[in-house]
Amino acid sequence: MMMWHDRMEFVDSEHRKKELVRFINFYNTVKSHVGLKDKTPFEVLETYFSQPIV
């Protein structure tokens, strides 16, 4: 399994940090997850926190 950091060369540590932030954003808000019934983690949390408090 290739990880995000194996797919590119980084110019410096700052470049790597920026790419990590981009990847985390993609992973949590764009990429659907089979284990979450094809929803993104953001969508799951959005649904959870929109539930009324009982």
C-alpha cells in the first residue's frame, strides 16, 4: 500500500507540511470511505452533530 508521502518528492520540510495538510483535507472532506458507507468523515461528523440532543 502506497502512502501519500511515497507518491512525490518534497523540496523541503515546509513543502512536505503543506502537502500533508492538503492530503488530510482531501482524506476527510473529499474521499469517500467504504467503512463509512461511502461517505466522507466530514459528512459523518456533520450528520452526527446535526442530531438533536436528547
